[in-house]
Amino acid sequence: MDEAARPLNRNLRISPFDRRGRTISTAVLGAAEQIGRRAIEYAGQMLIDPAIAATLLEDAAATVSRTINSRRYSSQSGVLDLPSYLFRAFIRRVDRAKKRQLIQEAAIVAHSAESPNSTDPKADLDLKILIDELLTRSDSVTRDMFYRRIQGFSWKEIGSSYGIADHAAESRFSQAIRKLAQRLGLKADV
């Protein structure tokens, strides 16, 4: 039977570990394989690459495994419908990944608008990596400053929302970018 004739509802093979090496319990692994195709199709509708979607599913499965194990030793009730619970956890991860992707694209467009002569793909890739790391590793204030800056807020507006001077807000944000870029071995022109 050729690949095109195979049914789409066959189970997807999921790794028993996520990318961080966390173990996925047998019950959750079975639920992940059961919802795998539907999950990958859902992520595809959100324009998420299937390989990234599979990684997100494994991450969600590892987190659900840890949650179930912790509930086993507490007074909280267990999960009644494991595939549905896992699918909801997966959807939350896909939504966060999509939001991060949109923010990256907006930042690259904003950066390109500020410097139209820059068409260096390496610089765009460096910027995308830096933005992704900023969104995942920064504190909530720095992330909020980034979101506001992408939305077109001035440094004065951003500073006033935190009760600090505009140059202090800009300095805090620039220092966070520089530290991340240095940690990643990138050059950050902020």
C-alpha cells in the first residue's frame, strides 16, 4: 500500500521522552499516540510545522505525566478523560508557540522598517533567535516592554506605565537584550 492510500487516522509514534529528557508515563504515551494525528492536523491549521507540533505534543505529554504523578500523591482528583486533557494541554502549547511566532514576525518587520537597507538573512535569523530567547527567558516586565515596543509605544509611555523615566525603561530593555545576545554569542544592535 502506498503512502497516499494509508489512512490518516493511524496512530502516530511518540517518543517516551520529551526534548528535555523528561519521561512520559505509559498511559499518557498511549493517549498521545491516540490523539497524535488529530493534534498534528490542528497545529497544521495554525501553520505550525509538523515536527514542531510533534515536539510540542511530547512536551505536553511529559508535563501531563508529571501532573498526574503529583496528583496521585495528593488529595486532588485524577484525570477522567486523559486524551482530552492532553489535547487541551497541547492546544495551550500550540497557542503560545503561534503567539511567539507572530511576535517574532512583527519584530522582524519592525526592524526591517527601521533599517530598510538591511536584507541580510543572517541578521534576520539572529534577530529571530534573540526574540525567541527574550520571550522565553526574560522576566515579565521585560517581556511586557517588548510587547509594548512592538505595538508602537514610545519609551516615555512604557516608562510611565512602570513609574520610571523613559531612558531608564530603554536602558533596562537594552541591557536585557545585550545579556541575552552575549549569552547566545550574537551581536545585538539595540
